[in-house]
Amino acid sequence: MESKLILLALFVIVMLLMSYTVSKKTKTILFFGDSITEFGTLPGGYLQLLNEKIVQNGLSQLTCLGAGISGNKIYDLYLRLEDDVLNKNPALVVILIGVNDVWHKVSHGTGTDANKFEKFYKAILNKLQASNIPVVLCTIISIGEKLQGQNRQDDDIDVYNGIIRNLSTTYQVPLCDLRKAAFDCIAAQNHTNADRGVLTKDGVHLNETGNRMVAENIWQTIAQIPGFL
């Protein structure tokens, strides 16, 4: 009888330890966006680089997961928010969206008007805050890598990034200003004023250097959230 009680006690202890371990491993940072996020999950992508930083810093309870779909705009994120974000109960959501809302105005004759972009973005933030899910906002990086102000859609990007920065202030959530970081790099490194090749392959999608830049800036932003890491 005594041996059975001992075995039962050991079983309970093992189950509790396993439950604790699993709970530690399920603290997820979810990246919500478009193709930049989707490609960020590939080898050498910024999500992989962030997961490497997590391991290097001994933060085994954290993991970065991507919820990016190529071609998505702000309203696509709103429509899949329930399934791809809220139902997963992440510890933090990092939103990087907007490039297609601007880019597709020229490339596809579509896009998203600025006022609609803001309304859908607010709707997403309202739902996240109602679910008590912390969020980090990222500015649109680039559509072309010529010096700032010399790319066809720079003015448009400035408008949409202005909306994102204002939402960061209004909702009191952290901002990762990837636009500023990108053009600091471009100003220093793009000596021929090329439209691609410094941080991107095509003016939009990140190359190896761009992925490292994004990973480093997002990591610094997350590290400044009190008590998160």
C-alpha cells in the first residue's frame, strides 16, 4: 500500500513538472503581417534570427511564430484576427503591415485609402486590448531603397507610417520604427542610390542584411517592455 502511495505521489510530481515545462514553452510572440512576415519564417529570416537570440539569452520559455500571408493588407489582418491571433492566446503580438496597402496602389491599382487603413488598424488594436494581449507596432519599411524622399511612394509611406506612429501613442503601445532604422542604413550604405540591394532584394522583401536589421530592432523594442523578457 505504501509503495503504491509513493508511486502515486511521484506520478503527480512528474505531471506537475511536465505541466510547468509546457507552460513555460508556450509563451509565444506572434508576428502578424504580410509576405515580409511570411518570408521571415524561412531560414535566415528575421523570425529565425529572433528565435536564435532567445536561445542565446537562455529564454527557453519564449518562441516566435509567424502569422504572415503574402499580399495581405490591413483588412485581411482584421478578417483573420480571430483565427490566427486571438485563438492562439499569444503573450505578445508584433504587427508589421501596410506595405501592400501602399504598394498595390501603383503595382495593382488597388491598395487601401489612408482613412480606411486607420479604421481597420484601430479595430484590430481594440480587439487585442479587449483580450489583454500586449502589442508592438512596426512602421512600413520601404518600397524602393533610394535615398529618403526619392522613391516613388515615399510620400504615401510617410502618411501611413504617421498613422502607425499616432496609434502607438494613442494606444500607449511600443513602436518599432523600422522605417527610420532602414533609412539610417540606406543613408550610410547606399552610395550609388540604387533602388534595391542594401536591405532588400526588390525594394520591399528583405535580404540577409535586412533580416538582421529587422531582428535587431524588434529585439531591442521587446527588450524594453518591462518584465517581458
